[in-house]
Amino acid sequence: MAGSLFSFSSPTVRKLLGWKQGDEEDKWAHKAIESLEKKLRKRPKALQELEKSLSCPGEPSECVTLPRSLDGRLQVSHKKGLPHVIYCKVWRWPDLQSQHELSHIDTCKFAFQRNLNEVCINPYHYKRVESQPPSVYLPRGVTLRSPFVKPTPQWGGNEQGLPCNYTASYLDNANTLQPVCEQQPEVAVPTQVPQYTAPAYNPTLSAQQLTEIEFQETEYWSTITYYELNCKVGDPFKAYHRSVIIDGYTDPATQSNRFCLGLQSNVNRNSTIESTRKHIGRGVCLSYYNGEVFAECLGESAVFVQSRNCNMMSNFNLFTVCKIPSGCRLRLFNTIKFGEALSEATKQGYEQTNELMKHCIIRLSFVKGWGKDYHRQDVTGTPCWLEILLHGPLQWLDSVLKQMNSPTNPISSIS
């Protein structure tokens, strides 16, 4: 219990712990409260205002502020985050993922978004917002198809055309990517590109002339399949919970939020696979909230991930493989950004829209990477890897494709 675990804490810290949400033995939350108490020790009025806000959440309260650091973040037990996010997570929403889920109330004078020298960390000066993916609108009776398949750019960087590699670092709550190399890969544009004719689409069409296709949540948000080299191993795992842990251990209990790879058997397993499996350890945590998918490396060995949606958001080439070191987290998918890309693709044609299916598939390798910086060229050359299918976006894409005409490219049995 919190009382016995933190019996050496000051009376103020023990009192503030009484309002903590989530796991009673969360040491990180205790460290966050302890750090805050030290910062506010010389400002008793601020501590009193914080206690008033926590004890009477429905009543108006004043701002409780901390000086804004140079990078805007606060470090708690070797983990950095934005201060208002940290204390909203401690006292209100334990599953809070990022600042994008928070909006300040109108009366908050020192809200983080105001970019002042002081930052309000009063958790009741913020409210949680639910981001709604935009609907996709298709014109009724209008042909949405292109006369040909637009060439896909191939990214340079090496003769073999292998994916470039980047390393993710925990820079901020937006999960910024830190590149391994300074230079961005260049795009090799085809010398002769056929003239692309945009389909007949009129954005000024009335509501009666448009078909609205909304995003719908699914029963489980993803299916996770485990592979060793190019061999599928075991049954796919269906993710019902918002957070799912995939580790290398051997718990035989059936848990809907844990996928133990140590239990999976494969008669074709070689010594490299056996050795890699031993290093999966705590593995990775995949979480889904508010339309976003995150991956956090829990084990001591890094994981490597390829997500086209992530690369699109980071302005990387679509085939980039990102390394997530131990203790770091990376945003893999954003439904709103996908919806914007889907809406734009429908104006270009069936082929471009269908291509977005690849944005809904994420591949993640344990311990071993692939790409131009590694001798493995493809994910199927890595010993232990996952394929993650995102059901909500795939279902959304399916609903859109059903409303579109088939591609016009001729095809036959000998083509």
C-alpha cells in the first residue's frame, strides 16, 4: 500500500499521495509528487491552493505554477515530460498519453499553451479532449478514378534501395524523431512522369450530393501476428485493451492485455532465433488512445518499427525503419492524419486510395534491425517480428473503397 511503501515521505507528500490516481504502488507518481513538493516548499500558498483544488475539484481554484524550463519539460526519475501532463496523469488520468489530449480552462492564466514564463500544473485547470477523425465525403454519381497508376517515388541513399534508418528519442510528448544521420534521403523522381489528370471533383457540392463516411471504432483495435523470419508462429493476438504488452516470457495464463512470445513454439527455429528470443525480455507496450497508436520499448534491447503513417507525419520517406531504444516511446499512427490523407486520396482515384492500406499495417522487429544500416534487407530476414493490423482504419478504408469505382487499368490472365 502507498502508506507503507512511502512511510519515509514528508507529511505533505503523504497527503498529496492520497489523491493520486492509478496504481497504489506507482513509484514514478510518488517521485513526481515528491519533486513538486520540494519546488513548492518555499511557496506555502501554492501548496495550499493545490490541496484545495485536489480536495474540492468542483470549486474554482487559482493557478499553481512552476517556472518554465528551457525545453518546457520536467524530469522525474530519469523520464522527461511536460509538467502539466505529468500532474494531470498523477491526479486525474493515469492513461494520459500526450499534451494533445489536454485543453486548458478559460480561467487558467498560466496554461502551458500560453507560453509564459510560468506553467500552471493545477490538474483541474485542464480538461481532456477527444479528437474526432474527420469524415470522408465522396461525391454521389461522380467517377473517382485516375487513368493510370501514378508512379511511386523510390527513395535514394544506397544502391539497393533499402529503407533508411532513424532512431527515436524521448524528446517531448509529441515523440519527435531524432535522425541517426543528419542528411535527409533524396527522392529520385522518374525522368518521365505521365501527365496526371485530376478526377472530376467539386468541393462546392451540396450536402445532398455528398456521401459521408465516418470513422467507426471496432471491437478490438488491432490484430498482432508473430513471425520468425518469414514463418508465422502461433495464433494472431486480438487487442481489446487500450494497452497491450508483448514480451518474451512464458506466462500460460490467458490475459487479454498480454501476449507472451516465450510460449510460442516453432519446429523450424534456428540458433539465431533462439538467441534473439532470449533478449526480448520485457518487450514492448503498444497502446491505443484517442485515435493514436504508441509503441514504448520496455526491454533492455531496442525494437525497430516501420510505419508509413509515422513516417508521413515526420516527413520521412515511407519506407524508413525507426529504432526505439529502451525506455523510449514513438507515436506510430494518428487517425486524424490518416483521415486527411484518405480524404485527399479519394480525389486522386481508386489506386491512390487503396495504397493507404499499407498505412494501416505496422511491422516491428525485436533486437535486430533491417534497412540500409543493417545486413538484413527486409523485415522477413529478422529473427523475431510482429505484424500489427489496425482494424479501425482498415474498416474505414474499406467503407470508402466500396463507394468508389474500380480501377481503369486493363488486366487479364496474361498481364
